[in-house]
Amino acid sequence: MTKDYDLVVLGGGTGGYTAAIRASQLGMKVAVVEKKELGGTCLHRGCIPSKALLRSAEVFRQTKEASAYGIDTGAPTLQFAHVQERKNRIVQTLHQGVKGLMKKGHIDVFNGFGRILGPSIFSPVAGTISVEYENGDENTVMVPEHVLIASGSYPNSLSGLTIDGDYVLSSDEALHMESLPESMLIVGGGVIGIEWASMLTDFGVDVTILEYLGQILPTEDKEIAEEMEKQLSKKGVRVVKEAQVLSETLQKDKGVSLDADTSDGKETFIADKMLVCVGRAANTDHIGLSNTRIAALSGSIQTNDFYQTEEPHIYAIGDAIGGMQLAHVASREGIVAVEHMAGKNPLPLDYHHVPNCIYSHPEAASVGLTEKQATDRNFDVKIGKIPFRAIGKAMVYGESEGFVKVIADRTSDDLLGIHMIGPHVTDMISEAGLAQVLDAAPWEVSHSIHPHPSLSEVIGEAALAVDGKQLHG
């Protein structure tokens, strides 16, 4: 038996279920195919559980520092099993919420593996979906007018560093640790590696980061990366840059041992466990791309600005197309794709308007071009930079490290980028994102009245500093 739909979404992660909801709002008959749980990586193996653990680590660290605020708490004790229980409750609650959204939108959900079929008796074009079930039930065949591939990604590894779940972990396995190791070797100093390093060191774990490049957070502004390294080092994290891991030297025996070539020569690193954080790969194997004309590059599906593939009725979004592997990006891509299917003429997503957030301690956030990117594009840049120590609320809050950096074009006065590191910047970055969307100049940002005392004052001051007009700092 076949089922007809206006849209079938392959993947029930953040991008997939958001697109399904928007399609339902536009009057489409929609189905979502998800092999695991609705909510995908973000809800179950990424954004939400990791931030729940980061919050517990933050509270533990702040409790240990309470005496600085005149509060004597004694020596706090970490109950990691309770930390995990709290994380699981949050995930379960949000999971039920996503299920409720599917019911509200009258969206059919199929818990199985969706595969794209080529032209067949069901349809003269590729795009029929066959849903396979682990329990051996007969496949469900769906004939949609449109298909949206939102199949997500999985953690990458390095040759020779096979993830075993015991000694060598990806972020997936690390989220389910029943107890904390005394020491952790983290391979990779990107966003995921930095967040885990911050969390683990706040929990009391001895952390070493091995980063292949000469800068941690290689996609961020150099000054942000340098400040992050400085602050992590003050907390006890050892950061080794330009470290080439010699994976053939990995040994596992009641811990891990690994050699790496560093600027100081070959060095052996020893820890209880190793966490491999070297990016994520598009999860596009075995979904039937070979039955279509869809082009893929290193596993990432190629699309146009509206996320159409070489099969015009088949679209793809999120981690499956590479690019900015962020949940909020996948959601917006899904909305653009669905509105394009419906003939609503959406505007393409401008990726320079997308905020990046790092939920470590300290937090970091950015939108737009880095200073290097701006100069490489031949902009004559002018820069305003204000430290948090110039802001009264930061002193009151007890976190005055870090700064906000505003980059503008000297000729046009266009805002090119805003970069932040310090307290609560992942919340404050939305103002910078709005300024980018509205094509604001720094003077316009500075004319927005920021309440006093507030952390957000640092944005207005940094915008003034672009032209040397700051009042503080």
C-alpha cells in the first residue's frame, strides 16, 4: 500500500521537524521519517544535553567561588549521577514537546529508515520513499510531491582513533558517561572540543587539548581565540597547538597513551580517556542518493540557494549539505526550502547574518566577518574594542574578563562583524545579529539606549569605540 503526501521529510531533527511544521502551516500534508528519536542530534546527542551538563558545571564552579561574594557554602560535592539525571529529564521533557508539535500540526511520523527510490511503478521520477523498520515489518511506501532531506550528521574520527566507547569517545559517548574520569585528552580545539574542555575542567577533570592548527577555534576571530585560550589556561586546561597526532601510537590499557609531534618535538600524552572532536560528517550514506541525479561532494549534498538539488522536487538542508552545522541554521534553511516549494518566494539565507555561539566558560559569540576575513576582502577596517572590566554590571556580576570587538568598513561605515567573549554573550549576540540584518552602522548601534547597569552596555560602548567616541574603557 502506498501513501501520498505533499512533503516527506527524511530526518526529524531540528531542521527537519521545523520544516515539517512550516509546511503544515502552509496547508501541506506532511510526513516525517526518523530512524531514532524526534529532535535528532541537537536534542538527544548535541545542543541540549551538552548545555545541560555545561549548566551543572557552571553551578558547581560558581558554588566553589561563592566565598568571593560573601557566602560560605563549605566544600560542595559533585553528584555526577544526579547531573546526568537532570540532563535526561530535560531531554525527555523537550522530546515530548516535539511529539506534541507533530500531533498539533497533524504531521505523520514514521519511526524507520527512509530510503529514496528511483523511477519505478510508483512514480516516473525519483523521490518515492521506502521506510524500512528494524522489527521487520513490511516497508511503507510513500509517494510525495516533494522530499526534504534533513538527515543530519555523525561525529568524525581520525584514522587509527577508532571510537570504542570505553577509552576513545566521541561526544555521543561522552554525554552518557556514568562517572567522570580524572583526566581527559581532547583531540580537536574547535567549538565542541572547547565546550567539553570548559565543562570537564569545571567539574574537576584534568584536561589537555591537542589542536592541529596554530589557533584553537580556527573559524573565530584571532583575538577571541587567544582570549579563550588564555582563560582556559587560567582554569588549568593545557592547550597544545600545532600538534600532529600520531594515531598509530595509541595504546589503551587502563587509560590511553598517544604520541603527537609538537613544536617542542615528539611528546607522549597520557589520560584516563580520550575525546575525539574533529568535526561532523554528513549522514547521507545509504539513503538512496545513487537512485537520483543528486550531486554530493565528500558526502555533502549540493543545492542551490533555495536548497533544491539536481532533482528539483528534492531539497536538502542542515548538516546533510555541510556548511554551517548549526541547529538554528538548519531550521532557517528548512523554512526557506518549504516556502520555496510552496511558491512563497522566500529570501535566500545570508550566512553572514548567522550568529555563532560557544557555550563554554567564558562564552564566546560572533556574527559577520572576522578581522582577517575583512582585510582579506580588501576592506579598510576600523575597529572598536571595549573590555568587560569597563562595564559596571560585569564587575557586579563577578566576571569582568573578555571584551566586545566591532569591525566596520572605514569607507562606507558598514558594520562588518561583531565578536564577543565574556559573560552571557551567547544571549547578547542577537542584538549584533539584528544590526547585521538591518545593515546598521556602528553609530546606529551606539544610538540604541542600553540600560544601566547591564552587560549589554559593552555593545554600545564598542560601537562608539569604532570612531574613538567611547565613554568608558
